[in-house]
Amino acid sequence: MICEMCGKEVPVTKPMLVEGTKLNLCPNCARFGDDYKASSAAPGSPVPKSVIEERLQKRERRMQSRDVYSSTTKELIEDYGRAVREAREAKGMDQEEFAKSILERKGNIARIEANDLVPDDKMIAKLEKALGISLREDVQSGGQVGGGNRRSEGMTLSNFIKKQ
């Protein structure tokens, strides 16, 4: 038999795994490989990958660019104050009791219910948990670019420029 690594003619070769490849090696070359277990690798299954190949594949998956414009995000609902007030009243609490139960000021609760104060993420989570409601909705981001034929309702730069 011929050793597939050094090419010498030897009476006996041993199947070994060298960098993911099965080779029949002589006893001298067998020290460069790992034992090959034919029972662990089913026919047709891929040969175990080296650590370097696995790391390169993980890096490639991690480095793939993500389309940030096509994903959905969770945004605060438009009439969050009404939702908070109705949920609080359904629990039978006034503003002061509710504020004490979530360790917040009554004034903050009143301003949130009047839509005068936009709660931060921490406050939103507190309100959602205490009232058992959801104040966030899925919003498709990355809408239309360029504006199309829609006319803007608010102030634009053309409101400030004198046309001749």
C-alpha cells in the first residue's frame, strides 16, 4: 500500500483525518493526523470543518449587510394618553394611587394622560406592565423616498424664500 502523504510503499496504512480530509497514512505520517472514525461520518455527510473555516463562516454571516430600511420597528402609539387613562380607570385607580403603585409622580402621569409628556422607553415598559396594555405598535420603516405627489401640510423651506 502507498502512503498518501509521503508516497512510500508500506505494508499497512491507517485511515487518518488531516485538516478535514481522510488519508491513508503510514505509521510515520499518522502522527500528523487525527483518528478517522468511519462510523461517526455517515456516507454523503460533510467532512468535519476546521476551526478556521468555521470562524470564517461565522464572520461572513456577521459581516453581511442588513437592510435597515425594510425592517419594522415598534413605535409609541399616537393616542397613548387616552390608552393609559382608560386602562388606569378600568383598574379602578385614580392618578395618585396609580402613580404610587409604579413609583412615579402624579404630575408625570397627568401629563402623559394629556399627551403633554412623551414617555421614554423605561416609562413605557413600566406603564405597559402595570396596566397590562401595549403602548407600542409595529411600524414599517423606510417608507417612500422622494415624496411623490403628496403635498406637505407643514412648513417647508419655500415658505421662507421670497420668489421673484
